[in-house]
Amino acid sequence: MKDLVEEIQRLKKEKNAVILAHYYQTADIQDVADYIGDSLGLSQEAAKTEADMIVFAGVRFMAETAKILSPQKKVVLPDFNAGCSLEESAPADKFMAFKEQYPDALVISYVNCSAELKTLTDIVCTSTNAVKIVESVPEDQQIIFAPDKNLGAYLNKVTGRNMILWDGACMVHETFSARLIEEMRNKYPNAKLLAHPESVNAVLEHADYIGSTTGLLKYTINSPEKEFIIATETGILHQMQKANPDKIFHVAATERNGTYCASCADCPHMKLNTMEKLYLCMRDESPEIILPESTIRDARKPIDRMLEISA
Ligand code: CIZ
Ligand code: SF4
């Protein structure tokens, strides 16, 4: 059995590759990456990298975003089947029909969507810059927000807008249970609840802080508090624990179809990636993201608008 870490490092040099890993990847993958971040940070890295090959340890829509931003580069990912429930919730044909009902509306799409959906979008956003993006649009302009209804509802609340929401949700964040989290708060009375805005409103209402993955991580570093309940995907705990070795972190409890779980907030798509698949995709330069030129051109415009607004 080869030492995968060593082999991955060797291939990185040999192929002038850069490994971008999302916070929701397993700890071993994060530890071998050149950059670890959320979708905004990783797309900014992808836009400026000088590497010849971008190895995207995340899900497919994120690797597609990297390809759209660096079309001349080869972009590979460990598992081509790494999808996303938000992406699946918004097929381009159905969205097009929906959009036709509101001919004057501007479309803001959360980056967690397909490249095709981005071609039907005016401005992309991530959870880090979503409030800024929504507020950059004149107040009297009608907006459709896709595909995450929970993030959309949260944004409507924070900005006072009344955006029309597409009916999609994240299969991980929508399972956090407000009732079970309350029980956790009784058990750990000193713990602060930090939640990602993809979570349902019943959970967000109890949160001490709501933010993107990067925002939550920064909060754990800057806050004097010592104990936290984290309502987002479990992978982020690796960086939180690394940055705060003396602090205590608990994964928020989930409930799905009557099944309760204390530590089940794993994204099945993110967790399709393994060290072995990471090594193989670098060795074989496959699976590779290939997109039609017209998709790259049309999907790039709303991403560039996002990067300009959030610069
Ligand atoms: O749920 C996701 O996939 C998130 C939070 C992505 C990101 O980095 O914003
Ligand atoms: Fe998609 Fe949710 Fe997984 Fe993120 S955590 S990739 S939004 S299914």
C-alpha cells in the first residue's frame, strides 16, 4: 500500500497542481490541501491560481465554478457523482419556466447550483456575501432567489426584502432539529449555538450567531466563549478544533424521518471523496470537468458580478 499523502504531494509537484478543499471534506483531505475554504474563498483561489491543474476536493458544482473561472486550466475532482441536494432541486428547464412567470424579476442564485442554472442568473452569491449582494440591488427591484428557500427566508428577514423563493433545501442543514438542539443547550448550558443560514428558521431563531462556514470558524477564534454547538456540516469541526485546541465543540443534533442522531450532520456528497480517490484523480487527471464554451461564458457573468460586488 503506497503512502497516499506522499504520492499526492509528489503528483502535486510533478503536475504543478493545486488542491482546493472545502471545509466539509474529511480531516485527512483538508490536511493535504493547499487551500481550505468555503465556496467563496475557493472560487477566489481558483480565479487567481497559477497551477496547471486544479484538484477540487468538494462537490461537482464547486469544481464547475472553478472551471468557469479558470477555463484554460484542467479541473479534476475525486468523485464525479458528488452532487448536492440544492443543485438537484433546481433543474434549469423547470427554473426557466418558473422565471418566465416573473419577466421583470432579477435572479440571484446561491452558488450551490448547476452551471446551467448560473446561465439563467443575474448575480451569484455565497453565504458569506449574500446580504451584501441582495442589498446591492435597488429596493424596488423584484428578485427571485434560488435555490435555497431557507437561506432565502433568512435573507428576506435580514434585509427586509420580499424575494420570491425557489423551493430547494440542503439535505444536511434541513435535518437540524430545533427541539433536539434545545435539549443539547440544557445539557451544555455554557455552549453557544452557531448556525449556518441554510438551516431552518426554527434553528436559526435560537442561534447566538448565524454565518457562513468561514464566518462560524472566525467566530470560534475571536469569541472568548469556550464551548459551542455547531449547526453545519461536521467537516468544519476539524479547522475549528485545530484553531482552538482548548475549546469544546458539539455537532448539532439532527432528526430525519423520526430518526434522531447526535452527530450525523455529514453531507453524503462531500463525503464521497476519499484520499484514495483524490490520489487517483490526480494520477489519471480524471474525472475532469468539461463544460460547453457557451455555458462557461454565460455562467461566468453572474459569478464575475458577485466577485466585483464582494471584492
Ligand atoms: O452547504 C454548503 O455546501 C456550503 C455552506 C458551502 C459554502 O462553502 O458556502
Ligand atoms: Fe449541497 Fe448541503 Fe452537501 Fe452543501 S452540505 S453540498 S448544500 S447537500
